[in-house]
Amino acid sequence: MENKVNREIPDQILNDYKYEGFKTTDFGNPEIQRVAPKVTAQVGPSKVVESVKKVVSETLKDGMTISFHHHFREGDFVFNMVMREIIDAGYKDLTLAPSSLTNVMNDIVVEAIQKGVVTNITSSGMRGSLGDAVSHGALKNPVIFRSHGGRARAIEEGKVKIDVAFLGVPNADEMGNANGMNGDAAFGSLGYALIDAQYANKVVLLTDSLMPYPNTPASIKQTQVDYVVKVDKVGDPDKIGSGATRFTKDPKELQIAQMVNDVIVHSPYFKQGFSFQTGSGGAALAVTRFLRKAMIENQIKASFALGGITKPTVDLLNEGLVSRIMDVQDFDKGAASSMKNDANQQEIDASWYADPANKGAMVDKLDVAILSALEIDTKFNVNVMSGSDGVIRGAIGGHQDAATAKLTIISAPLVRGRIATIVPDVTTVITPGDSIDVVVTELGIAINPKRKDLIDSLSKVPGLPIFTIEELQQKAEKLVGKAEPLQFTDRVVALAEYRDGSLIDVIKQVKD
Amino acid sequence: MEIKQTAMAGTLESSDLQIVLSQGTKGIEFDLTSDVAKQFGNDIKATIKSVLDAYDIENASVKVVDKGALTPVIKARAITAAQRALDLKDQPNWEVL
């Protein structure tokens, strides 16, 4: 069938994996039955076990679903430590269901796939050697990509049933009270891992810092935890988050940031108590700086900043320009360390952040979202998953979720090297054009024609060139030339879910 | 025209292209390395071929390492390499330019 973003989804995929094609960005008000985990009661006095090997052999069986979080990002030691034991013990047919996969995890996942240890994967994304292997057909079954909100929904509904969650934490006590804020490998918010702690049948904490009981503040609670394993080191602090955030000096990024700021400031949403989410890219960080100036000049304060947090956003909190930070993850040390000192920087879990299937997510209250893109097409559909060569190299993250904001701005250069960013059709649709309002490039902006109100309010802004999206696409093509279409086989290697659980696109094996 | 000496032009910086022209016997033979080969491989070859045609170079081994260069850059590097390979660098072929 062809879904509502004109993607041909093979009927066999819809039948085999029980999917419906994507229809609408409107989730509606369905009644949803959630699942609950199996609990093995215990009274202590301690849950500490001496080795990863022991806890793996006590909890894991062939065919189970295991999960991890990615809050340690490129500094993660826990994932490799646990997967090594699992591979060496010879387990088979596991489903890997982490919140996302970072580069440091690639090689061992590829090994696990080759040895038949892992035969199913669901993740927010993947890159590097792993994305390459999957795009060349290494995995038996298609990978399922979900947004952060979509993952929370799938776990709550029981579509993903986690048997064992292996969660690295920078501190924990003997009963499993833990947070992400203290210890050598502190990373701030535990947002994504909190879902696993709540819904997995068995929860294993791995920590390098055993604290006196009771350890507070406790983001993960002892009521949720089955085992605590003391390991040498859970992560490399230097690689967990980038150090001091430097603002970009790239004139192209600054030009884009300036125009993003113009769009926000001249939109109807820039008013007392507005809310926003920015990403971590160069242009997004620069937007924060322009926005700060505009907020001071217009005496406007934001009620909250949402999502993945960086130091520049924390600076706005400290200056009183933002009342609350609702923090699902921290991208740098400044953001991570500020969480423990400032009660106005609230840790939120992935469901609270972005899940459509609950009684209200933060993204529903979001006014302005600034997001990035690998490709945007003339229907405003966005690809953040497959690269210009068709190979998987990205992650949905919170893209689909935050894009439901009242004003969703995609900031992206018109071209990257010889690759056009604005194209007639994106390789993979991840976020539907219906939820995108404005695209900002260094040459000018394009407004989704459905937003006549925005066209009215932005057309009078001096120094803000407005084009149609087709005009921007043609400008890009004139610059780089017309690309030859990518070649794929018929084999589906990955499924991209929309946040509501419908299928928005499939990714096929690349032909080389 | 016959290539007189192996010649190189361009760098390995982003958005540039490095081309090495040397003597060949079996027409124009390409060895292309590019991150955008899937989308622009044929276009890059055609652009370089058109420059070589303009210099009447019929036999050459062409080694290209492309870093995402746009067409005018590819042309410029190809022209420079051809001038050097034909030992014409003091007498630019204005008709081709």
C-alpha cells in the first residue's frame, strides 16, 4: 500500500509485522491498555552481585529482549562490558532494544549479529560500521526505528517487552537507588533509562560508585531494581559529553541561526511564557545566543526549555530568561552538572517528554522546536536517518515528537559539499511534512503553504528572503547538479515507525 | 595529443578534487574515488572527459580523488592537470578555458 506520505510499504511487511501505514500526525484520544512488568519479590539486605558474568547467567535466556540506555554516549563502557559476556556465553536470537546506539557500540553489535547472538534490533538510530552492515543486509530481520516518544509508547503498550535491562549508572546504593548526577561518570538526566527501569522484568544496575544506603536523590528506585553490579568504570567522563560548548564561527551557520531567530521573533509564538526546544548542532546553539538577545530586548521570558539540554540553555535559566528546564538528556558537562544544583532543571522521562500515548506529554505544550535534517523534500518531509548514499547513518531521536510543536523550524544548509539538502523526494521519510512549518537555509526560508498565517506574519520581515520550497530545491540542484537516483534491492532492512506506531517508511538494502 | 609527463592538480580538501593524469594506451581510463560516486560518479567522469576531449587527449590514465567538488572546480582542476601533462603550462589553451 501507499501511505499518506506517498511511500510504498510492501503488504508483506504490513502483514508480517502487523503494521498500519502512516495516516496522520493527529494521535486522537484512544484508550490504551498498558502492560506491567513481572516482579520478583525480595527483601535484601543487598542486591550486589560480584560480576556481570554471574548476573547475565542468572537472568538471560536465548530469545530474550535486552535493553540499554545511551546516556553515556561515546564514553559508554557498560554496553561493551555486558555484550562481551553475552557473546562469550554463546546466547542466541536476542532482541536488542536500547534507547539508541552510539558509535562506541557499533563493532560489538556487528559481532553479535555475525554470531547469531542478536537477530532483532530496535533503536532510535545507528551509524558507522553498524549502519553500514545493516544497510548491506547483515541482520536477519528488519531493524525497527522509533522516536524517543515512540519507544516509550511501544514499551508501555507491550510492543517491546524488555526481559532484562542493563542500566549503567554513575552511582547506586546496594539496593539500587541511583541517579545520573553524581560520580565520576555523571551525565545528568537519566530520562531514557527511567522507562526501562519501570517496565523491564529484570533491572540490572551497573555502577562504579557504590554509595552508602540510602542514596538520594533516587531517579531509579530500589523498588524497580533486581541486581546491582559493581564494575571498575562505567564510562569515560571525557567522552560522555562535550566539554565547554564553543559557539560556531562558521558564517553559514551564523547566517542560518540569525534567520531562525528572525522567524521565531516575528512569529505569533514569541510572547511572554513561550516554550522552546533546540538541538545540539552548531546552528541550534547559535540560535540560543541570538534568542537570548531578543528575549532581553523584548523583555520576554520563556516558561520552559525542553529536550536534550546544553550549557547555553542552562545559562538562560541562570539569567532568569527561562523559568524551567525539562531535561530528558544532557549533551555537555555544563548541562549535566547544573541539574543537581538547580531544582528548576527537572529530570523528565521519555514518556513525559514525548510519548503521544499518555495523558499529556511535554511536547504537546511546546511552542517552538528547532530541528535539523539530512534531507528535506518539496513536501516538507524530513529525513534524519539515511545518508546521501542510502546507508543508515542517523537517529530519529525526538525529531518526530518535537516536530508536533506549534512552530517547527528545520535549520539546514542548502547543500553539504556536493549533496543537496533540499531535494524533490527524501530517501527516507522520518518526520512527515504536515508537522514542519518553516525550513531555514543560508539563502532564505520556505514556509509550509498550509501555514498561511505564518506567511502573513513573516513576509514583512526585512532581510528575511522567502522562497517556495520548490525554488530552494531548484537553487540547490543548480549548484550541485542533478544526482543520479540511489539503487536499492527489494529487501527491507529497516522499518521506520511514526511516533504513533504506524509505519512511515521502510529502508531497503543498498545495491553496491 | 600525447601526454608528455604525469601531472597532478588539486588537493584533498573538502569540496576539492585531486586529479592525476598519466600516459595510457587504451583510451581514457578512470580510477575514481568519491563519497558521492553513487550520485555523481558518471557526471564527474563526463566533466573530466569533456576537458580531455578539448585538449584532444585520447589516451590517458586518470586517477581522481573527489571530495565533493562542484562542476566548475572539477573543470578547473582537469584543465590544470591537462596543461601540466601536455607541458603547456606556459601557453594556456585559451579556447578551452
